[in-house]
Amino acid sequence: VPEDISIIGYDDIEMAAYITPKLTTIKQDTDMIGYQAAKLLMKQIIQKKKLITSKRIPVELIIRESCAQKK
């Protein structure tokens, strides 16, 4: 790693920056995900019906040592 294969984690756990090689990761806004989920749940409770919806919450790619860099 990363010469033969690149590895990417998800959630940007704190340990990802300290292992060898440092793990490339996708960082997501878990606070915003929770907020939007609670907001949707409350709306469903108030309206007393199921709502089908989609919400996009941006993520961030944090490139560390576990992925090869294009040259």
C-alpha cells in the first residue's frame, strides 16, 4: 500500500491519521446527517404519514498515504 493497491476508509475515525500508512478516508458530517434524519422523522410524526425523500449531504475526501498520487 499504496504501490500495488490503494485503500480508502470511511468516516475519518481519529485512528486513520495515526496508523501506517495513514489511511485515506471519506469524511462525512455526522452531525448534519443526524439533524436531517431527526427533522424528517419529526415531519413524518406531525403529518402522520410516511415521506419518501432524498437528502444529499456533502462529504470530503481526505487523501493520506494509503492512496497512490497521480504524477
